[in-house]
Amino acid sequence: MIAAIMFIILILLVVVSIKSYTKKLTSGCCGNENETIQRIKVKDRNKDNYKYERLVKIKGMSYRNCAIRIENAFNELDGIWAKVNLSKNTADVLMKEELDEIAIENIVSQAGYIVSEII
């Protein structure tokens, strides 16, 4: 009896896993690519106010929504303005106060992506 219950639970887990994987295959890594994610607007758009700039090369971006997620991860922070170039897999990060490389890597990884280089 216990073996039968365990077998049913295992089958249910496999079914849920297959459904989740199928959804990811059809929707892409960032959800439905036709779904629009709201961009976080940066209040200060005067580039002269940002003393520091870093170019961040990022792995794992495939769709427009990936780029928006990374931009939002930076732009929600005060004193940072990021613009992502999806075709080059880079983020141009402008900062009023300099962030070290570890902080930049943490922001990108928390958004679900990997930094390959910071210039």
C-alpha cells in the first residue's frame, strides 16, 4: 500500500515537472516573449550627473524581457542608470557613486543572469 502511494506521488511529480519544462520551452527563459514587462524609469536622465561608468558583459539574455529585467535590477537602485544592448549582451551602467565589481555581479545574478566580464 505504501509503495503504491509513493508511486502515485512520484508520477504526479514527474507530470508537474514535464508541464513546467514544456511551458519554459514554449515561453522562453523570461516568460512569454510577447508579454510586456514594465520598465523602471530613471528620474535623473542627465548623463553628466553620473561620474562612473562600467560596461558589463552578460550571459543568458535571449529576449527583450531579459534585457528589461536586468535594466530594472539596476534602475530600481538610487543613483544608477543602466541601458542594456541585447544584441551585444551588454549593459552600460552609469553610477553616481561607484559600485565595486562584486556588487555589480550580485545585481546581475539576483536578476537571474551571469556576468562574463566587467570593463
